[in-house]
Amino acid sequence: MLLGIDTGGTFTDFVLFDGRALRLHKRLSTPQAPEEAILGGIADLGLDPAQLTIIHGSTVATNAALEGKGVRTAFITNRGFGDMLSIGRQARRELYDLQPEPVAPPVPPDLCLETGGRIAADGTLLEALSADDLKHLREQLQQLKPEAVAINLLFSFIDARAEQAIEDIVPKDIFVSRSSAILPEYKEYERGITTWLNAWIGPRVEQYLQRLQHGLPQTPIAVMQSSGGTLAAAQAGRLAVHMLLSGPAGGLAGARYIGALAGHERLLTFDMGGTSTDVALIDGEPRLTSEGHIGPYPVAVPMVDMHTIGAGGGSIAWIDAGGLLQVGPESAGADPGPACYGRGGAHATVTDANLLLGRLRPDAFLGGEMPLDPDAAHAAVRQLAHQLKLSIEDTAEGIIRIADEHMGQALRVISIQRGMDPRAFTLMPFGGAGGLHVCALAEALGMDRALVPIQGGVLSAFGMLVARRSRELSHTIAAELEHIHAQTLEQEFQNLEQKALAALADEGIAAGQVSLERSLDLRYRGQAFSLNIPWQGLAHSGAAFHQTHEQRYGHRLQHAVELVNIRLRAHGPAPELHIPVLAKNAAPGAASDEARLHGISQPVSVLDRARLAAGQQIDGPALITETVATTLIADHWRCRVDDYGNLLLTRQHRRSG
């Protein structure tokens, strides 16, 4: 049996596939010890761990990085470059602030160690790494007693021998991260930050995975990577930087699978959970980027290309110094959570506002297992309403509108600002709160189609089940495209393929089961940033770059095209997962209740999603409830249920005259 688990900031989601059907479960997260919620959820489901295979998306790496809870880490680089991570790109956070607050460097100066082993951009040796250098480094490490070491020598992606020699002298009980293994690419700052992040949070991730495996000693565990593929938990601890978008990547894997099932492969997605909302664009496959960030740090390993904002169901509403209503980014989290959870929360949140507007059913939350407290929500929103001199309902509606505007702007960033027209895509909401906001966001973007997927409230956990084992490898080869020999490039790709096949073979995947995708990072000569282009041969890849550049930026240049990096994506086979179809010719599900929604004069129908029939049509306004989510079908929207139970929404435009 396959069990997908997504640990979020508020809930831990479970999706079990037993070979025939899916079972869903949610449990409040335990942020201080995430494995406790996982073990508790398995017990809730009555499962035998010995019969499970677990695919897990974890926030441990993300939280450790964002909260600054990494371990004591030494940073080793070449002489004269010890302050590399402190100087960075010299970019100011606030351009016009002439007296910015000082920011602590990532690594304290006393933990920045300098040594020999420097080579030039063409591979020429400038300063050898001597035996005395290695002896001195060993003595410094013994004195400093770090828990982890990050090694980042200049141009080590050309020749890794000096970094390997340094790694060999580090005591075996210290976690080591080497840039030539983690990110063999140019840009010493981005490579250095990525290598340091891997070392800084690596022990925390490794210890967590060891605790989880100790609690489930007979259960195979795989972990979701930021790129949307999985790897064995035993290897994941050493590659912690690849887990920074672990959970959100699972959501996109699930969205791609359900979208293809429903015949919608061009998707604009938003994952609205309890703490944040992640938005992304899928055009056949989720897009990857090597220019992502986690907090203030650039992360140059491949990860799903998404934009994250602090707007979730638990986002706290507050009034600023000017007397204006604001929402987020601070969240009530899992403990105490929104006021309506009845766990001591006193702040008004988006979830409280949805409850007061009638969009959430107090007795149907989590299938009735977690009743909501309208009185507590009322008291929390009343405090804001009094300050704003508005009614409680108008204040709640204001909270929702502001949250919708934040999410709408995020969706514009990932689509319009990338040269994509959102009207050519289908909007797909997921996460526990996504279905409540889908119609308003579609209208804000001028979109007429939306798809509310089955298992949308736990889609990230579902995505773990359909993700493939994979590896993302890269290597810098800086040269003009017209001066590169095809045979040389072919050899470089084959070197990456051998590494990828060996890594997947260690997880039991034979070479014949692996699919390989090649791509190039290309740019015009003189540019600092590149575009990733699928490999189509040298000439065709160059032509595709010109076309992509024009689509993204509105113009193309006559300059020479430079190759920066080659990239390889290696996948194992897709898991066999069969989504059951709804019974044919079943009677349409009737309304189980009625609800009063603020702003709508007549009561609206409330329908149980589990009782809807294939082909059934529902005209808005209406509420569709399920165990893990609620969907609001707004006025002038029509819903049709497809064969798998997905909700296909279309906007019915008002007729003039």
C-alpha cells in the first residue's frame, strides 16, 4: 500500500492507495516534532507500517532555513574570499534606504576558513593545495568544533580534486557539503550559498529522517524533492537543499496528473493552505527554475517555479497604523490556529471570515471530526469591526477581498509578468482553502474555466503517490554556442547520464526504466541571466532560444548565443495508480442542506461531493462540501462533475440588455 504524507504548517495530510481506492485523512501538525503527527496519523488510519511504502513531503528543511535554526557550520573557501557569503551580490533590500539596519552574515567570520587549491576560469592552477594547508584546516576544525562543513573553492566545477582532498580530512562525525557535488555550476556566491545551506540544515533534516525511520523501522520511505521527483530517505539527508520546496512540489505533481486526467494540461494553480499560498504555472509539465529563493538566500538547485505569499486560511487580519485593514503574512498556524478552532486563538483569520460569511459549515469541517466555533470567530472579527466602524459581516468580507487581492497579484506575477495570458489556462485551486476562493480569483484574472480536483484538500499528499523517482544534474560549460563541437557536448551529457543512472540504480531502478531529458541554459553574450531550453541539437536549440526570449521579454537580439550550463533530468517509471471512475447512470446527488451566504438574499444549496454523479450540473451559487475542503460555486458559474469526480467550472457571462 502507498501512503502519501504532506507535513504542512497547520495540518499533516495523508492519502492512502490500497490498490483499489483512496483513503484521506488530516491531522493537526506537530511542528516541534513532525514525526509525531505522522505516526499518529498512521495509527488513526489503523494501518500496519510493515505493509506500507511512504512517500513524504516535509517542511523540516524549509522551516530550519526560514527560522535560522541550522547547525554550527564552518565555510571553507580560497584565500581572500572568506567574506564571499557576507558580500554576496551587494544588492540592497531597500534601494533608497541610506541607513539600512545591519544584517548578520550567514556565517560568522570566525567560522570562515581560507586555504589554497585555487584554479582559474580556464582550469589553470593558480595556487596549489599543500599538505600544510590541509594540516592547518584539520587543526582549525578541531578547535572550532563545527557540526557541519561547507566547501566552496573557485571554479571547482572544472576540477574537483582540491575540494575532495579537503573533504577527506574532515572528521567523519561532521556533516560535509561540497560544492562540486551539490552544484557544479559557475557563480561562486550562488554556489556557495547553496552549498552552505545544504550543510547548515543537513544535520537537522538527517536527524529528522532518522527519527522517522526509527519510528517506522520496517517501512520504506521516499522523500519528495523540490524538483517534483522523489529520492530514498537514506540519501535525502545528504541532499537537504533539494527538499526546500518538498511539499509544494508534491502539489504540482498531483495537479499535473489530475489535469491530464481531466483533459486540461495548461493550468494556473494556487495551493491555499493554512499558512501560505503557492502559485505556479503548468504547461504540460511544471516549470523548473534554478533562480529560486528561500527567505533571503538564493538557491540555485532546480526547483519548481512558484511564487509564495503569506496568505492562507490561518493568515491573521490586523489594522495598520493608518487605520487600514491588512491580512497576513503572519499566520495563526496549527497551535493555536484560527479563533474558530476553539484552541485559544484570539486573532481573526481568513478561515474565521469564511465561517462568518456562511461559506464554511461549522459541523462539517474535516467531515465533522473538528467542529468549528462560530462564537469565537465572531468575537475575534468583532474587535476589528469595532475599530473600522463596520458591521462584522462587512469586516469579514473585507478580509476575504484583501486575501483574494494578494492571491490574484501572485497569480499575475507567475503568468502575465512571464508573458503568459492567464485566459489561455485553466485555474486549479487546491489545499484546504482553495475551493472557497476559486471563482473570485478566476474573475479577477478574466478567466472562464476552473478545475477543482478530486482530493483537492490533500492534493500535495496525493501528488507524492504519482511522483517519480528522479535526479536533476547540471554542469557549467561556458562557451558560445557556434563554437561548441556536438561531440564534446554529447560526451558531457553522457557523463551526467552515467551519474544519474548510478544514483537511480542504488534505489533499485534499472537503466531501461529511466527516461532522460536534456536541456541547455542559454543567454545572449553579455547577459547575466539565462533561459532553459530543451535540447534539440545545437542549431535548433539556438533558434528555440531566440523564440523563447522574444516571448518572455518581447524582443530578440542579433548577439551571439552563449551556453552556460547543460542539464539532465532523469526519471524512473511512474507509479501505477488507477483513479476509480464514478458509477455510470447514478442518480444526481440532491442538496443535503441549505446555507445563508452574506450578500445573497436566498438560501443556497449545500451538496455533499461524495454523492455527486458523473455528468451532474450545478448552477451557482452553491456550496459543495467534502471531508477535507469546501468549494464555493459563485453566482453566474456552472459546475459539471466529470467521470472521476473533478469539478469543472465555467463562467456564464451576464447578458446585457
